[in-house]
Amino acid sequence: SYCEKELAELGSTFQVKQGNLSDNLKKHTLRGFHYQQVPTEEAKILACVTGAIYNVVIDLRPTSQTFQQWENIEISAENHQAIHVPAGCANAFLTLEENTIVHYYMSEFFVPDTYRGIRYNDPFFNVQWPCEPMVISERDASFRNYQPN
């Protein structure tokens, strides 16, 4: 699930600082969009231990060629896919099955003072979710829309 040498061969300097599990009992549970600001921007590597997710990454890096664009991937325990989310990007996922467990490594420790979020249905990004979320945490539901500069 993680090999520093293989990532380095792909140009990544990702090093694990923390590993977490996201346990999602209900199908169509939404988590995100989450990210940390400078100086504790974090990269992530996500994979499903059980179940499946529709994962979306928004590029918030002003110098990136894909700034303010989003991409999606379906990740499941069955397809063995994983995703590397670069530092400076926001990540969210919607579970596609009940009892979905997502394992993710983080390149930085969680720092509440630099933690931020964006509404999952922000009209600026117009993310196309496969269905409406059925479960959203109070924190994730309270995120504001993105404020472009």
C-alpha cells in the first residue's frame, strides 16, 4: 500500500506522517472536501479496505496547470485502486457501498489551525456526483463555498 522508493521514481517526495481509517456504515456517505493550508499542506494516499468510493480531487494550487479543476476516480476494495492526492488539493469522497472503510496515509500531521474545507456542492466547481449524499457530517455540511481570488 506504500513504497517510498516507487513514489520517488515517479517524482514524489511523499513520506508518511500519519495513517487513518474512515469507517462509513451507510451507502452514499459524503466526506469532504478537506485540505490543510500552508505551512502544513498535506498530500494523501487513499485506498479502500472494504467497499467502494467515488473520490474527487480539486486542485487549489495557484501555480498548477489544473488550478481550480477537479478529477474523479472510483476506488474499491475489489479494483485495488488507490490515489495520491498532492499537497494543495482538496479531497472528498462519496461511499458507493455500505460498510466502506477507507485507509489513508497523510504526509503531515493534522493541524486544526490550518484545516479547511469546501462545500461538496459548491456551484463554482460544479462537481458531478453519481447521486445525492444521504449522510453528511455537520462539519462537512457547514463548509462554505470556495472564494476564488
